[in-house]
Amino acid sequence: MKVIDLHCDALMKLAYAKGKLSYSNAEELDTNKTRLQQGDVMVQAFAIFIDPDIKSDQKFQAALDQVYYFKNEVIGKNPEMKQITKWQDFNRLKENEIGAMLTLEGVDAIGNDLQKLSILHELGVLSVGLTWNNANLAADGAGEERGAGLTSFGKEIVSFNNDHKILTDVSHLCENAFWDVIEVAKYPIASHSNAKEICNHVRNLSDQQAKAMFEKNGLVHVVYCPPFVKEDGNATLSDLIKHIDHFCSLGGVKQIGFGSDFDGISTKVEKLENSAMYQNLINELLKYYSEEQVRGFAYQNFIDHLPE
């Protein structure tokens, strides 16, 4: 069964390696092209993530460096990989092609300059998360003790996203910022988040948050980071499926998807260690859900909710 994965950090690894990794088959990459093919991944989202330790005046260049590796190493050297630059491209992928879309994980790279976000959008960014775990000029992240909501600049960013049919990703926001986004975003998504009721982690969504996402026609994509799956960090496929079960019980059966966080996590769910193993998850889900429902989780729910 085909799969859409809304989050990986391969670009961070490619940038750190400075051209010494082959995207096609580097063992170090959970989401290399060969593994995507083996797992039947039809679309992989590639996050631009900027390390908080990078100095402020160097962050935009760091983002551009990751776009460079995306364009040259991922797309340029692999004819099967096709960049998705607009939502209609999802319907144009051929059988042997893999779509690749850029996302932004935290707007630290743009400082207070909306023109820089416009440039990244021109380069193909289709989903924007306002924060990583820290605070920035847009909002507070899940790891910021203050827990403040959106700033005026953060609201400008969401407005920009709305105007350009860009997804606004809530996965790393603190709760107050989440509720501010829900109020103003036309296209909310949680690209890689699980259920707090099942695993009480600050990065997961409460039932109230998940219900708000579903009511707003937003998508919630489950993440495979073991500490977000099970509190002791020893996670199996069954443990991951408990989060899908729970989101379904809240009314989200047609709004659930996958957001692996491959290449950004150091430990793995058993039997789901990289993209090549995606069909293990599919086969396990088929034991509990209809083929139509599993197809929804795997790719169709996302296709059905593309911005128009």
C-alpha cells in the first residue's frame, strides 16, 4: 500500500555531511531513496530544521543550504524523485515516481522578515511549523516554560500561510500557541504528534486539542519517536497503533496520517526502524481496520484534505 510521510529530517543529516552522503542509498539515512522504494512511500516530506545553536544571522543561510541539498542531492541526482511545489502535483505523480515536498520546522531562520518566508515558499515550502521546542519571534514552543501564545508576527505568518494555501503545523507549539493557531489558521496540521492520553509527553496532543483539530478539518499525523509513543521508550507497532485507535475514538478516522520523524530520532519503534519497513505497519493495521480505513491513514486522508 502506498504511503505519504509528512516528516523526516534527512536534510539536516545531508547538510551536516556537507555532500559526503549519497541520498540514493546512504546507510545513515532512514529515508534514503532505496528505503522509500522498498517501503512503497509515494510522497516524503523533508523538513528544513535549523539547530537552535546556530547564530541568528546565520540561520537563513543554513535553511538555504538545506534547500540546496534537497534540490541537488535528493531531486537532482535521483530522477525518480519529483519535487512537489503545488498541491495539484500530488495527482500528477506517476507509478514509479516518489514525490518530495519541503516543509519548515520552526521559523527561526526568517527572524522577523516575512520576505524570507516568501522566498522559502517560492523554493517549494508547503507546510510551516512556527516553532521547534524553543521560543522564537512567532510563538513559544512545547519546551518553553513560559508557554506564551502567538505574537503579532506569528499571526502574520499564519495569515501568510492562509493566503498562500500553506499548511500551518502545530506539532511543536506550546498549548497556548496551539489554541491561537486553531483560532486563525485555515489549514492546520500536526505533522508528527501522538495522543497525550496514551503517552503523557509534552509533545503530544490532549484530547481537547485533537478534537479541535478534527473539528477544524485539520490532520493529525502520528509520530514514531518512541518516547512519544510509550512513556518507557520501548515501543512496538501495537503501542503506536494505540494512538491511532485513540484518535479514531475522538472522531479522527478520516484525518489521521503518518509523520515518522525518521532521521530525527535516535531510537526506533520495533519493526519500524526505517522507511523500508513501512509495510510492517500497514500489515499490522490491516488486522484491526478495513482496507479503506488503512488506505486513509497511509495516504488518502491527506490527499482528501489538500488545500484547494
